[in-house]
Amino acid sequence: MTDEYRKLSETELQQELQKLKEWKIIDNKLHRSFEFDTFVQAFGFMTKIALEAEKINHHPEWSNVYNHVRIDLVTHDLGGAISTYDVKLASTIDKLYNDK
């Protein structure tokens, strides 16, 4: 995946989904949910994501209820398409979760 900011074709998206095993397309957005033991762990995870998202100026749609974090990624600047930056951020989120 390059750092180029662009909409992914359907073929590219399917290829990237094979690498992002836990992510799914729901309502035309890249989606994944995470569960933690406590609210503090969930909130700490969201804080780590926020810092990384700010670095690339690409921010998730997300929600948090106690120990659950739900994340949707889509690029509004590209008309609500899934972009290279959505995949990049999803990969970063996976790394943060796996490093916890």
C-alpha cells in the first residue's frame, strides 16, 4: 500500500481485506469492533489511535461503550469511499491492538 491518498478500487479493497483479517465492510465503511477488560483499557486504546490518526490527518468514526470500541473508517473527502488512508489507519489500529 502506498502513501498515495486515493479511493480504492473494488479489487484493491478485496486484496486489502485479506490482509486486514478482522475488518469487514459494513454500510460501505471499513469496520471492526474491539473488546477490552475495562473501560480504562478501551479509552487508552482510543487515545493511542487518536494520536496516530492526527499524524496522518485521517480520523475514524467511532464509539465507545464501557469496554467496547467500534470503529468505522471511510474517507468523506472522497465522497464516502474507502481509501488508501482508511487501510493505512486500519493497519495502524491493528498494530496498536496487537501491541497492547
